[in-house]
Amino acid sequence: MIAGLLGKKLGMTQIFSKEGGLIPVTLLQAGPCDLLQIKDKENDGYSALQIGFDEKKKKRASRAEIGHCSKVKAGVKRIIREFRTDTLDTEYEPGQIFTVSVFDDVKSIDVTGTSKGKGFAGVMKRWGFGGGPSTHGCTTPRGAGSVGSGTSPGHVHRGKKMPGRMGGKRITVKNLDLITVDKDRNMLIVKGAVPGPNGGYLIIRKSRNEL
């Protein structure tokens, strides 16, 4: 079976365990996803399953997107991704629909998303620097301080922690405990937090120890 699905983050809440402990959880919509294309080593050089999730209006899509999705009689998809696979079983057919049932008997998952963008940030917010002394006479209490040597080497070393854009990056959170698989609503309940805002798109995969 395919190693994962596409989905979106619905939000966070909390549940109670049988022992009465409070567990923070995230609600994820996983699928349904349409199988748009099957790629094999002979034609494409690698084996993969291309799936799409969440339809969008045709007027917002290009003619190439409309033609690609219409080959399997599916609506134009908002997000399209590929899942690599070593073996292509005969059970896969273009137009096939994958639901949240692919996560049956799965105990942990990996979730990939884009973290919230926080704009330009200084070193204290971005990297947790302590800052300078907030006393009389200090004009830059939140500044980065010295960032490089003078004579040798005479430049700032590559990778130095500096002010800059914070967030808005692709992040993968691994080995999240899968608590509930709701087949009626195509929803997963996982322990902990996942990257991105509510409504953000995600790539949900089975953890490596589940493959």
C-alpha cells in the first residue's frame, strides 16, 4: 500500500487518557487523494505514485493542470506530490482513490509542512540570544554584538547566526503517535503539534519503522 497521503491541519485540542492524563493532540484531514499518475523505471527512471488532494476552480488552473487531471477523470487538484515506491503492484490504477484507511494498524507517522512565517526577526527572537546589558549607557541591548574578527580572517564566517527571516520553512516532525483513525471523516488524531497554520497543507507518511 502507498506509504502516505496528502492532507491539511485542522487544529489542535486535548483529550484525556484512560489514566486521566491530559494529552495535547492535532486533528489532521488525510485524503481522500486521487492517483493521478503511475511512474515506473522504464519510462521515468524511477518508481513513484503521483497523487493529488483538494480540488480548486478550473479558472484558477492552467491548461496543463486541467489536462493532466482530466486523464483520470478527476477535478483539478490544488496540491500534487509523489510518493516513491520500490514495487508497483498490479492493484494500482490511475484514478484510484486513497482514503485514510491506509493508516490502519499504523502506530506512528511523519508529518511534513511549512512552518508559520514570522517575518524579519532579530537574534534574540530568532536564535534565543541573551542580549546585552539593559543598563544606562547601552544603546543596543538587543543587538547581535560582535559577529566577526578584524585582521584575520577579516570577514564573517559562513553560517553565523544573524538577524533574518524567521519561519516559513519546510519542516518534518517524525514519529508522532497516531491515536485515532476516523474513517467516516477522513481524519487522524495525533499526539503533539505539527508545523504550519490551521488549514495548511501537509504530507503525511508512515514512519520508517512502520514500512
